[in-house]
Amino acid sequence: MNKQKLRVFLSVVCFFLTTSALYAQQFKLDRCFPQSTQIYFSIDNVKNLGDHWSATKLHEALASPQFQEFRDSLRQQIEEAWPNRLGLNLEDFTALPSGEIAGGLIAIPGKKPGFAVMMNVAGNASEVNDFLVRLIRQTTSKQNGEATKERIVVGRQSVEATVLTFPNSKTGLVTTAWYVALPQLLIATDQKYLAELLLAKLAGGKEPALDERPEYKAVFARCAQDAKSKAAPQIRVFASPLLAGEAIRSLVPTEDLKGKSPFAVLSSQGFDGIKGVGGTIDFTTDNYECVYRLKVYIPEAPTKALRALSFTNSDVLEPPKWVGKNAARYTLVNLNALTTFNNLGPLFDAFIETDGAWNDVLDSLENDKLGPQVNVRSDLIANFGRQISSTNEFDQDAVADGEKFLFSFNIVEGKEEIVSDALTRMFESDPDFQKVQISGNVFWQYVPQKQNEKASSTTRPGGVRPGAVRPGAVRPGAARPGAPQPKAEPGVETELIKGAVFGVANGAFYVSNDVKQLQNKVFNLPADAPSVLDSPEHKRAMQYLAQEPAAANGVFARGYSRNIDGLRENYELFRQGKIPTGKTLGARLLNVILTPPGQKTPREIKFDGSALPPFDSSIADTIGFSVFFGVVEDDGLFCKGFSIGPEK
């Protein structure tokens, strides 16, 4: 063998020894991703995760025959909505034997952001080869694509890559993916330069790793501090919110972008102070069915609009009496409303690109002779207390109508009349609001009129609607002078609060999307009616919460839910064929995930669930309840949630 061939041979051997040595030391994949990774997720061990999930009571319930069609439908629709940036489907991820799997969105300045996945496939060379053969066959036959081989050069070495080119079934654009199989790893990415970067990192390159970022270390150090188990988390997730958002936005065609980047606006208004958000998820660990931990890392004191996140810890957060014993869920939040309000103005101005717009609107509401003459700050916001409470439930006979929610914000003692009077002046001349009496209390119901009805309607006695502003003032959401006027259409916010009622009673400001629910829970509630505090299940939940060291000095948020309720409602929606139009939180999340980009009409129903039996509520005792809490810390926020199964 001549010297030239010997050098090449030794270089290749060193390259593969480097990667093998890396995994012989059991380094985690976050050491292989660069610091420019803006979204990252990892599964520590696929088989271990599957074993822990299978041990949960929720899996046991969902595995019953009655849920088979429900499971099949959900899986098929998720696979059809899969982005398919790498030519992989869900089955590919679960079928290939692997240890740790990690993936991330990597955004390097001056280059197109890309997505990369790395799998630890040590000891499964034959399965990896079969996988690539199957992937090539799938690309060239089912996807009408092409498969080629290419050498990727890293320093003085080169590695063979399988290159797949195929039309993306969702966008119609041609997608290219690079696959590199190493003795310990399988790498897949949609950008060639990322394959080169990751290979160089494995070969000992000096590119700083993701696990060296201060925010990354802080997030997972906090999660580890809380965990009782010292085992690696089963799932990790991390993101730099604004940088990730900007990277995703850069992938959108220029002609589809509208206005200034919202991420740039948020960054300019102090939200770049949120350096990282991440956490862990584990099943059947630390005596929990499921436990998640989330850290919002804000190392410096908030500035500008970020100060609007004015949460404070409290040891007196308790659900109001109207949260009944069988409530599906409730949420409590401790918030300084006045501080939040005082820091929103610059953010509002920045989003509509009009300096002084916020103050102009507030001034017009207070000083216009034709307006309501309400000082929003002193007449409304300054009179709110600290606790926000909410609960929701479902009408079993009208599941598709979604949750009936009830929200309250306590009012400073003695200020109820001031707030009520301000609401009256705000709403009495607005044609979109109708006055209703509920048990002798004045409430205002939002009943939006059609645009043509508004244009022809006359002002009700008592003044003009409070939207009238003085000449030169800027209405909230109004277009800048000279800008094209968009066609008025009802927005998401209109649908969310359509029919909702607003008013003051019993020392609180109430909002509900169902008059009957408000009447029954707040005004028709017997004095001796049991509340959620009397529920044995809730008492057990609070016993668990009392054992949490992180919550020992108070919390800014607390929540409780019965796991059975969300499962029941979404099952019934599926059985009735109403998931695409359902208004439950679960249905809305599924529709966001499963609806193709640009499609506005409801998704096509893939399965007929009408033959399924009614939901079996007897499993309620087997899947337990969930609790979450959040605390304000010196370097941000920490939240934890967990599900508890039945008592043994």
C-alpha cells in the first residue's frame, strides 16, 4: 500500500473511531447539535419511553377495544398532516431500533434554516440498511422521487450520503433530504450544509455545542433539581422562542408574509429577555402517571413590555365557591393587572406601527364628549384585585358546542359600583352589546351585528357607541393612513366571545360564554352547596401539591382537572363525526395540527365513528386527575404539572 492510500485509509479509520469513541463515552446528542439550534427535542431511549407510557393507566384505558377506531383515525390523520420534510413517517421513527433520538431546527445567520434528526442506532447496522432500502423504494415509487448517492466531504475525509429528492405532498415543492449512516448514528437533514456541520462536529470540530448554551443548561438544571429520580428525562424540549419564530418565518415565501415580523416587534419591546423555554416529560416516574416540568429562563430583570408578565407568588390562591365539587377543571392566576396594563402601550404602538396610538385611544375613551368618558386605568383596571379564576364544563347533550367557561377577576373591596358604572358607560351605546338582568345584576351580552346592520343602525339613547373617537385619533386595529382597507370579517376572537356576558356581582368581575351557567353557578348556588374543595379527589390532589418543595413559598398559578372529562368530550365528538367542527380545546388543537396549511374549510372526516358505543365513564377512577402550578423565581418562571392515578 503506498503512502497516499495509507493516509486516506488512516483518515477514514480515525473519522469512524472518533464517532465510535463519542458514543462509547455515552455523550448525549445535545452535544452533537450546534448552539445555533433554536428548537430541540430528544427522546432519551425510544424503547424505555414506550415501556413507561404502556405502564400508565391512561394507556391502559386507551388500549381497550372500544378506542381502536378512535386510535386508528387519529394516527392516520396525524400521518397525513406530517410535514414530511425528510421523507419519514411516524412508523419510520418507531420501527427503526434506536436508543436516543434528537431533532432540531438549526438557524445559522446567512443560511436557510433547516431541520435535522440524529438517531443512536448502535448495533443495528442491518436494520439501518434495510430502513434505507425501504426509504429509497418508497421515495422512487410512492412519492415519484429520485434517490442518488453522494460523497460529503468533512475535512480530509468523505462520507457517503443517500440523497432523496421528492415532491412534498403538502406544498407541491420539491424536497431534498440527506441521510448519512455511521456505525453508531443515523443522520437525516433537509440541508446539505447541516449534514456537513453535524459530521464535522462528530469528528471533533470546534463548533460550540447546544449543551454549552447558558439558557439550555439553566433550563435543564432547574428541571433536574426538581426531579426525585436521577434517571435521564424521557423527553426533553427546548426553544429560543423569538429566534425560533424568526427562523420559521424565514421559511415562508416572501409573497405570503404580511407586515412587520411579530418576532422582531416582540424583541424590540423587551421579550428578547426570554432567553430560553424548555422542559421535560416523564411517564410513570416519581410516583406520577405523567409529570412535566417547564422553565421560562429570564436571567435579567424584565424591561419594556416584558414587565407586563407581572405574576407574583401567593399562598392564598383558592378556588371560589362557585367552582363546584364535580368541576371538570379550574385555573387560578395571581396577576397585578395594573402593572400589566401600564406596560402594554408601547407594545400596542409597535404592532400597529403608530407611535402614541395606545395613549390616543385611552384619551379618546376618557375625554371625547361623544365617547363613554371612562378612564380605563383608574375606573377599571386599578380596581381589580389579584386573583383570576376560571372553570369550564361541557353539556353532555351538546358536546360540539365546546366548553362552557366562567371567568372571574376579584375587585378591590368597595370598588364594585365604580367598575359596574364604567362598564355601563362602555357598553350601553354599543350596538354589539345588549343589556341583560341576571338576578338583579346588570350584565352586558356580546351579540355582534353584521357589518351592514352596523352601518344602518342608529345610536341608542344615552350617547354614541364608545368606539367613536375624535378627529385624528387612531382606533385600535385601524389601518395607517394610505394603507389598503381589509375586508371586514369576523375574527377568531369574535367566535370565542360571541354570546358572552360581562358584569359585576358579589365582589368580582365575571365573564361567561353561557348565561345559564353563570346563573346556576354564581346566583342560584345554595349556601350549603359543596365546592371542589369538598371533593375527595381534589383533597388528594392538594396533598400531593403540599409535598412540592417548589410550591412551599406560594405560587402564581394553580390548576386542577379530572382527566376523564377531556377524554370523554373528544371521544364523543369523534363518535358524532364532529371533531373538525368541535369547539373543545382538544378538538381545536387537533384541527390546528391536522388541517393542511391554507385550508379554511373543516377537515374531511376520515372515519365514521357512529357505530362506536357511548363513552364508558367507568374508567374515570382508573385515569385519575391532574394538577399544575407555577412559581416566580429570580431567573424566570418554573411550572410543573403531574397526573395521579387511582389510589392503590
